[in-house]
Amino acid sequence: MYITGLKLHPIAIADPPLRSSYGLHAPFALRTIVELETTGGLTGISETYGGDGPLAALEAAREHVLGRDPFQLTGLMASLTAETDAAAVAGGRTQTYLVPGENPLDRHMRTFAALEIACLDLIGKAVGKPVCDLLGGRARDQVAFSAYLFYKHAGGGGVGGDARHDEYGEVLDPTAMVRETRQMIAQYGFHEIKLKGGVLDPATEVATIQALRREFGPSFPLRIDPNCAWSVETSVAVGRALQEDLSGGGYLEDPCAALEGMAEVRRRLMAEGNLTPLASNVAVTCLADVPAAQRLDAVQIVLSDPHYWGGLRQVQTLGNLCGVLGLGLSMHSNSHLGVSLMAMTHAAAACPHLTYACDTHYPWQTAQDEVVAGGRIPFVNGCVQIPAKPGLGVDLDYDQLARGRERYQKIPYRKRDDEAEMRMHVDPDWKRILPRW
Amino acid sequence: MYITGLKLHPIAIADPPLRSSYGLHAPFALRTIVELETTGGLTGISETYGGDGPLAALEAAREHVLGRDPFQLTGLMASLTAETDAAAVAGGRTQTYLVPGENPLDRHMRTFAALEIACLDLIGKAVGKPVCDLLGGRARDQVAFSAYLFYKHAGGGGVGGDARHDEYGEVLDPTAMVRETRQMIAQYGFHEIKLKGGVLDPATEVATIQALRREFGPSFPLRIDPNCAWSVETSVAVGRALQEDLSGGGYLEDPCAALEGMAEVRRRLMAEGNLTPLASNVAVTCLADVPAAQRLDAVQIVLSDPHYWGGLRQVQTLGNLCGVLGLGLSMHSNSHLGVSLMAMTHAAAACPHLTYACDTHYPWQTAQDEVVAGGRIPFVNGCVQIPAKPGLGVDLDYDQLARGRERYQKIPYRKRDDEAEMRMHVDPDWKRILPRW
């Protein structure tokens, strides 16, 4: 079995006006669907970041992909890594200031991930096994996800005649957030709750977490992620205010920037006997960051994500590393469809040392945009089941894929820029300032 | 495909009277050949430690093996680990005083490894791929091994009518060791050289390494492994004397016991500008040991071995961990036949971060004992090639296997005890004393 074709499908999917410290989600999120065709007639698929950059990086990898045996992934990684941008490496890691998918230093890992996942789908189909079972066998048959709550403006995403129904309405205060959460949990059955913070003043966000705790009680662990919007001082103050509310399986995610800042927050909270763990997918974005994060005690939980950590085997490696170093493991997410959801589910199923429910943006997308045949992936009791079908367990709906491509062609967006959206729709003078509070 | 049969073949193989700080090799080494039979009619094989203990541990795993899908290895590991001997764990790790294969704390990892390797052989055969390609794809097509030199008494191993030809004669001084090395390199083409030390007084062993350096020059990196026979003081003195001779890709392996001792040797050598790296497979025998070894700078090179690190995926995990922590990776060996050699070769091929030629005892065994169909595995230029055949790439010669079983039945040995052999054949008062010098 050799790879004979690489098809790249840039698509756009409606996305509600969600807020974060990066700014505002555009009405459409960009994704790329990858298809690998083989001599045997099988097709492997994956989903990754969208827009010009990721597309160009995948296009540049074409010569390393065509003619390759999909089992030979170590060689593919070596080929891509050999072309790492030396200037970007010299410039250091700047994830703090970049939206996910736009760190030049991670580019080859993201490109490799998209290809690895499609190869694993191919291998699974060839062998008749679900992807997680190609990686040593599943640690679990179903994967728990977390409710992922955003402050948002009114609107369901999309534009004009291509606008989506606004399921959740405007959510810009604690009361509305409790409503949003109730609604999402009623629909999906989640048992853990993540609040995207860094949007309103910290006192309101603290009040939001407190309201969620009152509403759902300690059996629904809470996490809050302001994406580095806070100073060390504010992070400590929030950690102090929320000590009880984040206890019992919750965490504080990237309250402030950089390992040094995180370490200081940790030190000061620990000095008060506050054990709230700190999680990160900003201060820690590659394997080399992990030992430093542990040494400084800056991060107690690392957020994996097959899309940018370099695929499913790299997530396993990260999980093993976290296990050895005594760190927890959770999973990060971006706006995505069902192919990504299945890759995340298989990655999580293949990690014995997964210690938290995974993030997913999936509730924010709609059936109208789903490219998976048969429609949206079901959640039962907050979990996605590993399908009995081989590979990722999902196929493409080519009509839906064509609609996604058409949508992409019609819109002007070619790169995620939440800051520009924020200026256009909310505040013409808005800038991302870190720390803001 | 489900496992329907587990066959365990205890065998004995002739072994020459090799010396180490553990004592003397018995005339026969013990191994176990594992066969897994499946519903589909395929058979997977592996080779592991021999004698009563390993056999009983594998027998005890039978209930977890029968009926299992060989892809479901994470579940198998979990089942075996659940039965870890709590008393052994509480007693801590005692590898310093135990011959390889006899640490009760590692027992479930060794048992799992034997089963994992046979499962990977099965999967490879079912899928039509070499084992290394099931693990993400090979990092190399051939694996370099090191000449593994022992001081020895006269004799080729075996007893009476079942004795083997003595290829190398008595080797108990530097001159004889140079001859042994020349002979082994002429036959196998090795480009790196390991001397098992801890046998003669350190001055003679230093002279041996110096003689080897004079004979082979700096293009043949040298390593010496006295298995903890030296004090910190002696280790430093040897490291000092051999600074030049071990440079250029050589190392000092387990000169003394425990991470603390190794760390002190390192500190004192480094203070003199002596960068000779320290390797270990005694102070570091599980993943949890690795960060501590790195933190103390006690070990710069970890010796993997699929047989006791828990199989091929665990060796990959170890390799990734070493890569992240900036440690080198080499591979340890024990007396073994061709099935083990192929497992070691596939493990090494699947580790991008392998930084040294691997150890192998293979030259010390003979065709008369080999259980692999077609006879001994060829070395070309010191390397073993990954075969094009699926799985491990070797099959069993059942007549040879039967002879190995008969040999096992005839001999009294059921556990490796180099100390007892030493007392019986060399010195009735011999004890393993650490440090001896």
C-alpha cells in the first residue's frame, strides 16, 4: 500500500461570536480536510487547521507524502523536521501571542499530525482495526469530554443567508453563563466544565465560576482558562478566590504568561496551602517544554492536542512523559468538526495516563457544517464512544465537504485573526494586551 | 484474531565460562521461547528469560492472555500490573545485587514484554509488516551492534558430550583480550567495542582497554562495564586513566552502585574536565528512575532492553524520554538466541533517538543451540538487517526447539546463579562483594 494522492480541502464552518483573550471568533472558522489515496484503493482522512498557512505547509509536504508507505511515519517526520525554519527556531517559542495553529515553530509538527492521522486512518482501514488499537490498544472504550463554555455575543455564527440559529443567545454575565451551561449539559451530558475566561473583568469571571459551582455542585469539576490575560498578582487573587470552587478535579489554566509567571503563581498559592493545579497549553507546547515546566513546578497538568503536538503517537509520548514526571494530562481543542473529534477521541483512548475530561469546541458547530457521513457524532453522558468501524471510524460526506469548500471560497478569511474581528464588531480600538488585568 | 494458545518452551543453551562481577556463567544459559496461537491460525513468537521464575510468571499470566485480541496490549499491561507484588515494591529496587531477570519488582514488565513481543510478531504476520513498522515505522533499516567482550576461562560452554567448541580459548589478560576482539570483529564486523569488566583488578582492566585502543584506534569507540564492582574512588581513578581511551563515542557503564555513587563519580570527573559519559542499566531500570538520574547528572546514557523495560513500545517510550531529557540511549543484552536478537533489532530500528551501537551476547552462542529456522542470524558489517518478512522476521525450527527443551530437562539449573558457579569452578570461597575494588 503506497500513497498515490494527497487531496486538500480547505473548508469554512460557521462559528458563533465567541470571546476569549485573543478577541472574537469570526463568523466562520477555517479547517482543512486531508484525504490520502492509496494503491489499494483505500482513502485515509484527517482534519486540521485551516487557511492559507496550514494549506501551504501541507502542499509543501506533498513530495514527502506521495509514494510513501503509510506505515513509514518516522521517516515522514524526519523529512518534515529536516525543513524546520531555522529562523523561527532561533526566534524562540511565542505561543503566548499566537492563536493556535499559527506558531511557525510548530508548523512541521502540525503538518505531520494531519498526515499521521490520515495514515493511521488508512492503516486502520487496511488492517480492520480502530486507530486507538493500532497504538498498543485502547485504555478505555469511551472518552469523556468537558463542557466548553464561552462568553459570547448574540448570534449563532455564519453571515446573512448562511447564518446559523443562535442556540445560546448572548452570554456576558454569570447568570447567562449558568443558563448556557445548563443547556449544554442537558444536551451532551458533560460531567466537567471549562470556562473560557480572560474576557470580562476578573471579578465577574470569579463570580461566574462561583455561580457555576453553586448551580452544579462539587461533582462537576470546574476549570477556567483566561489565556494569559492576568498578571501574576491577579492570577494569585483569582486562585485564592476560587480555591474551593476549583477543588475536586478542577484547575486554573494558563492564568498568566510564561513558565516563570506560572511558577510564581504556583509558589504563592502553595505557600497559602492552596493546591489548585495549574494547567497549560501555552507555556508548554512541545515535549522539550515539559521537563522545564515540571522542574519549576510551573505546570501540573499539560494539555495535549493531536493537532499540534504532532499526532497521536506524540500525544502518547506526552502522556507517558507526564506520567513519568508526575504531571496530569488533559486535552486542548479548537473549533472543529467530527473528523477532528474522532482523532481526539482515539488519541485520548490510547493514553492510559489521561487524567481529565478533554476539551472540545464541538457543541459550537452545527449539523449544517458537519462533513462526516451520517451527521454529527453523538455524545452519550458526555462521552464519545470508540466506533467498532476501522480507522477513525468516520467517512466523509462529499456533498457536505463540497459545501464547506464553497463556503470557504465565498468568504474573505484566510487566517484566524480574533483581534481584527474584535475591532470590527466590538471595539475599533481593541488590542490584545497581556496581562490585561 | 484472538489468542487461543500460549505455549511456553523452557530451553537451555550452551554458554561459555564468561566472567563478570556477578561471578561465572554456568555451562548452560536458560531461556524461554513463547508461542501464541490464534483463531486465524497464525503463531507469534518471542524469547525471554529462562528458568522457573520467568516460566511461572508467564504461566500465571495465561488467564489474561487466552481469548485476548493481540492488539489490546494496554489492557494486558494493566491486568499484569494490577498484580504487582506490593511487598517487592515496598522493598524497593535492588537491581545492583540481582542478575538480570531476577528483580521481583520488574517481574510483570518482563512478563508483559515477552507477551507483547509475541503479539507484535502476530500482528506483523497478520498485517504483512515487519514489527518495527507497526510502531510508527523504522528509523533505520539495519541496526549496529557492539562487540561484547568477556574475560573467560577455557571452554566453549556445555558439558561432556554436549560441550561446544571453544572458539576463543582462555582470555584473562590484555593480550588475550586483544586476540578475542580481533577474532570477533573479523567474524562479525562490529565497529564499537564493549568490555565486560569488574573481573580482574582495575589496573589490568585499564591496561586491557588501553591495549584495545592501541590495537583498534579511535574509530572503534570503547565502553567498559564492571557491573558496580568499583568504589567511587576507583571509578574516578579508572575514569581518569581512561579519559582519552573512552573518548570519541565510548562510555563508562555502571562503574559503581546507585545513583548517588554514579553522580559523585560524574561530579569529580567533570571537575577535572573529563566528559566521559556514564551509562547505566543497574541504577536506572524503570522509567521512573530516568528523571532522577538526569536531575542528579548520575547517568548520561540509559541502556534499554525490550526484555526488561516492558517490550518494544516501552523501549520507544524510554528513547523518547531520553531524547527529551537530553540523555543518550544504548541497549543492554543477556545470553540469547535469534528470536531475542530480532526483537532487539526491531526495538532499536523503531527508536529514532538511539545514539550507540547495541550490546549483544549473540557471538557467544552457537548454531547448535539456535532455534531460529535457517540457523544463525547474519551480521553484516556489525549490523543486523530488518528482514523483509513480516513480524519479527524469523520462524522457529521445531527440531532445534525440541533439542533445547531436552537440554533443559537434562540439566539441574533452574535459575541463573553466577555466584554459585564461581564457587564451584573457580574459588570455593568466592562472594560477590560490592565494591570489590
